[in-house]
Amino acid sequence: MTDTPVTGPAPGTTRQMLAEFWFYFRENRGAVYGLYFFVALVIMALLAPVLAPHDPIIQDRSALLVPPFWQEGGSTTYLLGTDAVGRDILSRLIFGARYSLFIGIVVVSISLVGGIVLGLVSGFFGGWIDAVIMRVMDVILAFPSLLLALVLVAVLGPGLTNAMIAIAIVSQPHFARLTRAAVLGEKNREYVMAARVAGAGKVRLMFRTILPNCLAPLIVQATLSFSGAILDAAALGFLGMGAQPPTPEWGTMLAEAREFILRAWWVVTLPGLAILITVLAINLMGDGLRDALDPKLKRS
Amino acid sequence: MIKFILGRLTYLIPTFIGITIVAFSFVRILPGDPVLLMAGERGMTPEHYQEMMARLGFDRPIWEQYLEYLWRLLHGNFGDSINTKQPVLSDFLALFPATLELAFCAIIIAVAIGVPVGVLAALKRGSWFDQTTMTVALIGYSMPIFWWGLLLIIFFSGTLGWTPVSGRISLMFYFPTPTGFMLIDSLLSGQKGAFASAAEHLILPSIVLATIPLAVIARQTRSAMLEVLGEDYVRTAKAKGLAPGRVVGVHALRNAMIPVITTIGLQIGVLMAGAILTETIFSWPGIGKWMVDSISRRDYPVVQSGLLLIAGIVMVVNLIVDLLYGLINPRIRHS
């Protein structure tokens, strides 16, 4: 006897599910705009060396703090102006998109995988294993996330890699809790029982039978963590604990620009605007995903 | 109710022990020798090193060190700051009112605006008011607040010259601070203009710190209200001819507030994280800035105990929220 009919959906329904998902997702106009922006951002990040008019690191000592082209004193050589050491802001922003997306992907991947494994084990086995894992998650959640990340980076040493590890550690308990809650809701359902009776092993039950049915809230949480990771990494960069200069990371750019806030608005305004719009686009997508994936909230 | 409170308290003990373990391990997992780190660049003689090791207890087994650490904590001994040479706890208590004042103003702004906006948005669902406020709320929720603070400084302090850039009060005022809350102390001092100066200094940081909680509270209030408005008992109340104001105010709002109160409670952790950034931008002399400065100064006793104290405060606040939740929602209390 094979257990295929019990677990995976029949072929053909995947496409139907996707179509249904798109139908609901499309209803939320903001989410669609967010998606468009996000896709554009990904393309921009991939093509950064082609799109950027200048090298993001090279300093032009003859053009310090040049304003954007529409302002008096600006030039079209540097469309969005230059920073205090004569680097092109537009090019730095374009390259910065690479860092932000990279941070989001790495942090979400680490925390999603870690959280799913811990949550599955915790919810599936229960008992003392569950108690220990959940208490450890409680401890991590008891600290304000940015503070814990800051201290972790202080221990590990400032830098982008360590900042990503720290943010992944602090955002991972959310995934573990969500997975556990979903597993508890699913593990006594009939299809799980059927798979168990059919002889599926523990690992198969956890990852093939139960996990696919717990994915909806995790996907929504993943988008929230993605934008959260970008914000936290920028905050760490701003505090001097994230990416180090001259890396064109948006938060680090802001930290370098702080002293010029009252005389060169563009060096401060533009990197922050880039962070805000990116995070906003991802959050809009997250709202749309929640509407489309969460049947409880559908049509509310 | 007492059983419920005791249950929640016992639930906290493992978390508290976990927090102390995290704070305790912090100094041990630092790269390098903690004693040499404390000695700084001057270094020390081998005899002095041995003496320090023995004095700080680093030559004993790790569990013994941990138990002693716990014992000291329970006696209120949180170590001394390398920088100020003062007990960490007294530095903390001296700076905490500044953060508390800021956080308090921020949460008042967030609740005073967020709850009514959320309720109105839910009542006028789909209207331009709903759409505009919810778009603004999402923008607020996505805001990098360190940048938002800089923007407000550029505009209100730079362009308009209305507000000061940093600090808690103008340097021309000097008076004793019995409560630690500048707004109250400036009133008590009786000096002319002191209160106005304190308020001017407080306004921008409070707005910055309030931004994310405000957005979260507005969104949460709206969705909680929408859910409640769809309930049968609200329909019944409407059907039996109660005034719309009474239906909303008594029947809907009271029930919608339950998840909102939890959300407000959860914002305390967010406020603590936000205080780190807000205080850094506005040079606000509170515990957020103190932590950041101590990290860059490598003042590890402060970082270690500060971490513990802040986590402890967040934990206690969450406990209070939990208990309040049980108080207003009997279903939770008796489950």
C-alpha cells in the first residue's frame, strides 16, 4: 500500500490553488503594488553593476556634498548628489538594494529553517522536549529584539555577517511558536492518523504530512520577518554595529550622514526613504498574503 | 484569581532563570580573557592577574560561579560599572526615569490617537478615512524610526527652529530632580519657563518613539473592532433598538479592547528597543543610550546587568498585562 493518496494533493490541484491564491491576492491593490515594487527592486539589485552610473565606493574629491540635479549647484553627473567624501548617492542606493535583499533572504532562511525544525519537534513530540524548547524561546523573546541583537553583535564583533546571525537568532522564536501551534492543531487530524497507520515514519509525518498544512501562517510571518530584518540590520548599521563603511548598506549610509543633517538633506533623506519604501512594499505584500492565505480573515 | 496569579508566576521562574543564564554567559563567551579585558590596555602583572581571577571567582567551576552570580543578584548586587565606578544598579535607577518618562509619553500618544482612529476606521470601513489612516498606519509600521527622528530634527529643529535638537532641558535651568521626571521636577522647581523647556525637549522624541506602537495599535484596534462588530451579540443589541453610541461604546468596544490591551502590553518591548534608537538620536540620557554607550565603551558589567534589568522589566510588564487580561476576560482566567 502506498501512502501517496493520503498525503500530497492530487496533481492539477496545485495550479488551482495558485489560481485561487492569486485571485484573493489581486483583490488587495496595495499588495499588488508592493509586489511590483519588490520585483523591480530584485531586478535592480541583480543588475546593479549595469544600472549604477558610478562605482559605489570610489570617491570623487572634486565633488563633495553635491546636491541632487534639480537643486542649485547640482549636476546630471550625479543625479541624486554625492556624500561627504564624493561618492555617488544613486549608485550607493542601487548597490544598497543588494545588501538589504541579501540580509532579508539570509535572515529569513536561517530563522525559518531553524524555527520550523524546533517548532515541529516541539509540537510533534510534546512532553519535556516541548517544554525545554518553548522555555528557551520564551527567554529569547523576553529581551527586546534589537537590544539582544546589539549585544550579540557586540559579543561576536561588528559586521554584516554577525548582524545577520544575531537578527536571525532573535526572529527565529516567532517561527518556532507558529509552527508548534500549527502542528498541535494538525497532528491529531484524520489525515495524519491515516498516514501514521499507513506506516509513515516520524520524519516523514513531520515534514511531508504535517508541515505542508502549516505553511500559510509561516509564509505570512516570513514576509514580516523579511521587512523586520531589513529594518533591524539598518538600525544596527546606523548604530555602527552592522555593515561597516564603506559598504553601501542603507543604514550604514545614514550613520555616516548623521553629522550633515542640517546642511545636506539629501545624504540623510534618500537612504532612509529607500529603507522605508522597501519595507513598506514588503509589508504591503505581507498584508495581501495574509488575506489570500488565511481563510479565517478572508472577506473580513 | 489567586490560583491564576500563582500559575502565571511559576510560569515565569524558568524564563527568569534563562535570562540570568544568558546574562551570565555573556561575559564568558566574549572573545578573550574577561580579566584582561577589564584591565584594559595597561595590562597587569601575573600576580595581579591571579589575584583578580581569584577575586572575581574565575578560577572556580562554572556552576559555582553561576550560583554565586545568582546569589549576588538576589541581594541586589549587579556589579560595578568600569566607566563610572558606581554600582550598575544605582546608574540604572538614576537613568531609568528619563526612559520611563519618554516611554510613558510615547504610549499615551500611541493609545490616545491609535484607539480612536482604529475604532473610527472600523466603523467607517472602506471609507476614505479608513483607507487613508490605514495607509498611514502601514507607513508608520514600516518606518525606520532612526531616520524618522532625523527627518523631524531637520524639519522642526533645522528649518522651523521650533524644537531643540537634543537633551532633556535647556542648560540655563538647574534644579534638583527628586522624581527624575523632568516634566514634574520642572513644575516643582517653580522656575519660569522650565516646564515649557522640558516639554519642548520631550515632544520630538516622544513622537518618534510613539510611531510604531501607534501604527500597531491603530491596526489592531480596527481589526478587533471589525471582528466584534460582526458578532451576534452586537446584532442583538442593535436589533433590540439600543442607541448606536451605546452599542459601539458598551457592547463592542469593551470586547474589542481585550486583544488591544494585549497589543499595548506587547509594545513595551518594542518601546525598549525603540528607546535605544530614539535616545541615541536625541542624546536623551536614558537607559537606551546608556546601553549603546556601554557597548561601544566595552563596559561589560553594565551591558550584562543592563540586559538583565531590561529583560526583567519587560517580563514584569508582560506579567501585569497577562494578569489584567485575566481580570477583564474570565474565559482566560478559568481556562
